[in-house]
Amino acid sequence: MKRGFTTTILHSDLEQPIEHYAVHKPMHLAVAYGYPDARELARVFKGEAAGFVYGRQGNPTTAALEAKVTKMEDGIATACFSTGMAAIAAMFVALLRSGDHVVSSSFLFGNTNSLFGTFNTLGCEISLVDATDVANVKNALRPDTRLVFVETIANPRTQIADLARIGELCAERGVLYVVDNTMTSPYLFQPKKTHAGLVVNSLTKYIGGHGNALGGAVTDTGLYDWTRFPNIYDSYKTANATLWGILQIRKKGLRDVGSTLAAEVAHRLAVGAETLALRMERASDNALRLARFLAGHPKVTRVYYPGLPDHPQHRLAGELFKTYGALMSMELADGIDCFDFLNRLKLVISSSHLGDNRTLAIPIAHTIYWEMGAERRAEMGIADSLIRLSIGIEDFDDLVGDFRQALEHA
Ligand SMILES: *Cc1c(COP(=O)(O)O)cnc(C)c1O
């Protein structure tokens, strides 16, 4: 019988024997691995045998986390990185060449947006389109389009990409479909169900969940036919073509770039992942109830949350995701200063992070989205007064009480 989501994570390490009957994979801190038989070392280097050779390229603790993420995403293999941005950057370095074209959602995590600007200067061309409508993606596709990149729920305005239809389009055209699943996490949504070939997760956010560790992951779902991808180097065209992509990401991305996820950090993220389902349920429930409260408050003019019936993709979110997630944003009534409001919150923390157990708030145009400038902010629909909220797992009465008092005095 196929086990449930949480059972699978909890018992993943125990599929291999662990010394002293420990229930966690231990932290393997060695940089070097000494082989009693030098021929065996050569076989591992050649990829003919499984094993570890040098800490930059992986360690057994990180590999145990990779196995968990693979299961969470129902994929075939995962490569972990030191951060979510490292995962995205390494994937692009590994898979793209000068002259390549990419179609991406224009509603992007700020640093991903900035990274794509860098790739534009390196000879790739990245077309940003409104991915809430598959027609825009379709119109942007070209013969040299190597991949389509979207996020599930965009930050901060919570637009939802037309995930299933874009997946069908990519499958039809043989284009690699990459989905950044950070905002939903594999508990709410598995991009594989909408034909994604690669799935990115920032482990720093919901999967880790506790704000004490950075990490990122790229998972291959096994759906993409890598023999159709023109950028695979000959040395990575091994017998099993389903593994070409992740092999090239490991070699050209992880090994050559060196943004390795350390064993101590992998351990912390793996422990965090054990409670992903419980935390997501609680945070989503808090978020839905809080969104309803804020939407009905006279001093709040807008609430962007997929769980509200007036959200443009409310129905789509209900069909695709297990809950509506824990991210929302709000605009205050004219004349209320967003900084004064934030300073009046006693429980909610002003912080740029998201996906934490604690509820966090940030005036987005003045912080994370400052560097991109007013024009790009306007394109993304980000008002100067927009406040992003990442809802945590606090007791709901405390949470709503804090917002109620801060609004009362506004
Ligand atoms: C945070 C985030 C990232 C980057 O992850 P880090 O671990 O902070 O580097 C990428 N994509 C999305 C959607 C994110 O929210």
C-alpha cells in the first residue's frame, strides 16, 4: 500500500539500515571519502557505482534529504543546494547556453526576477509573460525556447499560473516545464500532476519551516524526455536517458558552481519536513480565517488571497491545491501609513522571510521590491502601500487580536 505524505517522510531514513538503530540519518561531516579499493573509487567517479567522493558534490545526510524531497514530489531524483536561489541559478547555468530563449511568468520572486536579468546580459533571452493565461505563454514560445518557468502562487499578489494548461502546452511542444513550488510546497500541490518536468523548492520556506536553515532543491519528475533537450553534453548521455537532466544539473550546477547544502543544515531541514503537513494545515487555516476578517474590515481596502471568492483564480486554486496556502497581501485604506500600522502590531514580526512558523509582515514596495524600480512594480501590480503577510501557526485568537488592535488604532 502506498503510504501517506507524513508517514512517508517520517520513515524515509529507515529504509536503509542506520548504525545503532538511530531513527535519523546521522550528520556526515567528512569532506573526503577513502576507498580501500582504488578501483571502486574509480567506478564511483565514472558513475558505475553509487558513492561519495568529495563533500562539495554531496554527502549521505544531504542525500537522505534529497530522497525525502523526491518522495514528496513523487519524482525520480533530487539535487539539493545551499539555498533556493542557488538551486534556480545552478539549474539555469547547467541547462542553458548563450542564444537560448526562456518563457517565464512575469509574477516572480524578486531575486529570481533579478537573476533572469543577469541571464539576459549573458546572452539568453527571457520573455516575461502573464502566466495566469496560457495564451500568453503560447504566443511567446519560439523554436529556440528551451524551457518555461512559472511559480505556483506568486509573491506578493498571489496570482496563480495557469499550471495545468501550461503543462499540457509544454508536453505537446516537447518543451521543458519548470515549476517553482515553494509557495505551495509539495504538501499542497505536486507540479508533476500538471506535467512539470522539473520542480524547484526553496527548502528555507515551508519545508524547513522553522526559519533556522537555508536550502533549495531541484527535483526531476521523470516526465520530461531529455533526448529532446539539445543542451545535454555527450558525457552525460548515459544509458538511462531519464537521468540526463538531473545528472547535468549535479555536475554543471552543483559540482562546478559549488553551492552545496551542508550536512548539518540538511539534517535541520529534514527534521522540519517531518511536520510540513501539520504546519501547512494550521497556517492555511489561520490564513483563510484572517483573510476573511481583514476583507471585512473597513480600514482594509484590498486583500489578495486565493481562498477569498473574489480572487481571480479562486476556483482554479480550489481545484489544484489542497488548501489556499498561507501567503496573502493587503492594502490599507487611504491615509493609513503602512509603517505606522506595522509598528503597531505586537505579535506579528516585520520581516522579509516567509513560510515561517511565526507570522511575518513586510511593506513590499519599500523593501524586497525596491531595487526593481517603480515601473516594474507597476507591471507586477504592486502598490506602494501593499503589505505582504506570511501567516504562521500561532493560535488564531492571538493572531486576529493583534490585527484587530492595530487596525483599531490606525
Ligand atoms: C524564497 C524563494 C526563493 C529563494 O529561496 P532562498 O532559499 O531564500 O534562496 C525562490 N522562489 C520562491 C518562490 C521563494 O519564495
